[in-house]
Amino acid sequence: MIRNFSGWELLVVLVIVLLLFGVGRISKIAKELGSGIRAFREGLKGEEEQPDRDKSDTE
């Protein structure tokens, strides 16, 4: 089934991905992924702050 990959196997997979997609497209995908993760974290922070605001409104 699934086994651990060695460093060389991961390097070969990365080279194949670079050949298939190209550097420009991979950098664009990475940038979009980073902004999505950032937005997700900001959303989580907003959810954590929301109950505090509700408590102060009821007091």
C-alpha cells in the first residue's frame, strides 16, 4: 500500500510536477494556497473573538 518515500523519490516526484505544470503555474498555485490559508486563519480568529463580544453585550 502506502509506504514512506525516500528523499530521492520525493525529488523525482517534484521534478515531474515541475515538468507537468511549469514554474509559473506552481508559484501561482502556491500563492493562492497561501492566501487561502491566511484567510482561513483570520476567519478562525474572528470566530474566537465573536463570543467575547456577545458576552460584553449581554452584561
